[in-house]
Amino acid sequence: MYLRGLLAIGFSIILIGCADTGMLTKDVKPIVSDNYVIWKEDQSYQVKRGIGVLWTEGLKKGVYKPELENEMGTYYRGPESCVTQFMGEGSMGPFEGGVWIPKDRINRKPRIYYYFNFNQETVNKVSPLVGLMLAGSVGDITFVPKVEEKTFLDSINVTNLPLSP
């Protein structure tokens, strides 16, 4: 029963996080650029959502290179399984993805994105119907919900300097 409750809360928050991202994912196109973002250490932040559940979200260390772009911003893809997300002690990932950096950094903040996926076996234990509903979204760009507090995302530096060995 506890697992069902956690999954229900998790999927609700994921859906809420998707609600405001329509313009951010509209008309994305591949991009070729020498720019990149690099983290020498894993990065994360914690935030309480919903009924006070503590979430820990972050990105693994590595080089994040531009992969997609639209009029709203650029998607910097990180190393394999770089997006981490925990609801309490339960892992919701890891996921493939990276960081989206808006072109308008005054009115918008960078956000973590990932390619939606889920553990079919775990979801089917809770509800096969939920598994069927989620299956159509696998591979969609999904954003971690907005965070109002200051996080490592607020101090991102994009560069095109040569990478040192």
C-alpha cells in the first residue's frame, strides 16, 4: 500500500511538472555547437512538494553538450543516466537527459529535463492500467517541476573553451 501511495504521488507531480512545458518543447530542432556545460562533481538540490514529501533532484558530473534548441532555449544533454530524482528514499530514475537553459535568463530559470521512462514491472504491480497510460509517453521530453529556491542551476556557465584532458 505504501508503494502505491508513493507511486501515485510521484506520477501526479510528474504530470504537474509537464503542464507548463508546452512552449519549452515546441519546435525543437537538433543543434550543432561547440558550447558545453561541465560539472566536475555531482550536483543536486532538495525541495518539498505536495504533502511535504522531500524530493532530491540532480545531475551527474560530466560534460553536457547541446543537442536540441528552439526559440525558448537550448537542451544540453549529459552523460548516460545523468538525471537523478528521488522521492523520499525511493529512486525515480536514473534518466537520460540534461539541463535546459533558457535564452531569456531574466524571466526563466534553467531546468532539468529527461526523456520519460518508467519501470514497467513496478508500475504493473501497482496498476496495469497506469502502465498502459504511461507507455505512450516513453521518450517524451519531461521537465522536473520548477524550483523557486536558489540551486546549482542558477549558476550555470556555458563555455566553448577547449576541454582540458
